[in-house]
Amino acid sequence: DAGITQSPRHKVTETGTPVTLRCHQTENHRYMYWYRQDPGHGLRLIHYSYGVKDTDKGEVSDGYSVSRSKTEDFLLTLESATSSQTSVYFCAIRARGQGTNYGYTFGSGTRLTVV
Amino acid sequence: DAKTTQPNSMESNEEEPVHLPCNHSTISGTDYIHWYRQLPSQGPEYVIHGLTSNVNNRMASLAIAEDRKSSTLILHRATLRDAAVYYCIEANAGGTSYGKLTFGQGTILTVHP
């Protein structure tokens, strides 16, 4: 989908190593989100950002940190990867349409495997 | 926890209409109703959203009950490409929620040829 890209698309890493996932948008939207998706759990919010250097925790933030030094990039870091963080990670941006209507656009996901 | 309730699965035949129900009995007056779908190995895709009035777009229609406690996503003619997991979500425009989405398990739609 135009406007949002995630990198890398796939990654295998070892337990205990740091990992950074990148979400890049070209839409200049203020709100960005990181979700993870596991079988049987649907999508769960990890962290979100409501502006440059403005971030906050979601429901499953333990073991993760984020940074947003510029509008277009929202980085998710696993400080010390564990097997429980094996998951598919999705980034989302919140668009704004007419009036107060808005829709969300999701990236294609990053499949992370921690071995 | 998700604030919406959807059936776990539904089935349809190709080229027939599909009505996907969603209950959101505790929805606040300022929450929008969003629908997203997720095809296998892809990220969720926006389908439609609304507040009070019924909404139509090129993908689907959204019928919202007068009391806003339930809604129905209508696919007018299902195709095999519509087979996906459909999520109904309450979305607040802002304030302290910052527009965070809470996903439930969704409805798995199977379309038979």
C-alpha cells in the first residue's frame, strides 16, 4: 500500500540480541502505531506515537522500546530478543479524511523469528 | 479487551451477498465503527467506517443500528478474494485514547466457489 513501508520484511535473530524494526511513512501523519500478531491473539498494541518524540506504551510493551525522531519514521526496538517475541509485527498510520473521519493504513508486516 | 463481539466464522457462496454482524453495546457517542479485513499473510486493510448513518463505498456498505449498539458489514456480491478475517472495531477520534485500535478475534469469512 502506498505511503507506509516496513523493513525488514523477514528477520531471524538469536536470543539476546537487539533488533530494530523500521516503519516509514510518506503521508506526514501524526499518529503511528506498532502492533504484534500471534496465533489466537489477534493484533495487540505495543507502542504508539502521537508526534515527534511523543510516544506511549500499549498493552504489550514489556521488552520493547520505540523512538520517533522525525515524523516519517517510527522505530521499534527489542532490547534483548526472546523467543516469546517471535511474531508478525505491523505498523499503522492514522489518516485523516473529511471532517473528523479517518482510517488507518497498515504496513505489510515484519515476520520476526527469535531462535 | 476488545469491546466488540463478532461471530467466529461465517460462510458464503460466490456472488451472493454477505452480512457480517457486530455487536458494540457499550459504544460511546463519539466512537466510530471501523471495519478492517486481513487476507492471509497481509496486514489489515481498511474497509469502511461510520458514526451514525449508513455508509457505502466501493468495497462494502455499513448499516448501523439506530441505537448504535450493533452494525452490519454488507458485501454485496462476495468473491473468492473476499475470503479474509473481518474485524469490527470501535475507534475514538482522539482525546486520551489517541485513536488506539483494540482488535478482537474477528470473523473468518469463507467464500465457496
